Amino acid sequence: MDHRLRVRTPADVDVVIGWVPDAEALYRFAGPGLTWPVTAEQVHESTAAAGSSAWVLEVDGRTTGHAQLTRSGDAVRLSRVLVDPARRGQGHGRRLLVAVIEQARRDGGRRLDLNVVVGNGTAHHLYTALGFAPVAAQPVPDMIAMSKDLG
């Protein structure tokens, strides 16, 4: 299986939006930052901020995962993580995260931060397995803030 992380293109946005069937899935993907029904314009605007980049995992020529990185100083925020529903449970989420963690390091990040929705046990378990740990301050009530040292 050939896989690679690459910069998201405009064509990828429609594919990724197609993985989001309803408002609940959108909230798990984007938190309160995007509104239902999600549009390509919203997704493009979410990565327009300085220091922000969007990435996709491509496996055997097919887009299977999406993640956004936003750098601020030596910290990088990981957000908008989503895997093609037809590919879940096949290791694509792990491949995506391993690749974006390495990308954050290459971009000079020393710490990677994220929020995961309370109740998203699959994502929480994977983040924990990859070395993320909950942080003391939990700024959003229905989210678990986690961090990983990229040292």
C-alpha cells in the first residue's frame, strides 16, 4: 500500500466534505468553527489564517484522510482531522497522524496541541497511543485538550 501526505488541493475539499453526512459529524470534524451544511468556502476560509496549512493522506492514489496544522510560535495546533468513513478501522487515521506529526516537526513545531470531542473514544484512544496527553486546563466544556511534545 503506497501512501503519502500532501498539501490539500481545492479538488480535495469536495471529497472531504462528502465524508461529513450531518451536523454531528461536522462538529466532531471541525468543532464550532464550521456550520452545517458545510461548504467548500467555509473549509477554504478555515485555512486562510497565517501559519495554517491543510494536508491529505493519499493511499494508492485515493484521498483517505485530512488534517489541518496551524503554527503559532513553536506550538502547532492539529485540527480538522477526518478519515474517509469507508476506510476507517484500516489504519488510515494512524498513518495520517504519524505523517502530520512529522510535518509539524519539519515545520519547526516543538509542541502539538489538539482538542478531541468528549465521547469520540476512537480518536481519543489513537491520540493517546501516539503520545498525546490531556492538559490541565480544559478550555472547551465538551472537548478534551491534549498535547504532545515534539522535542
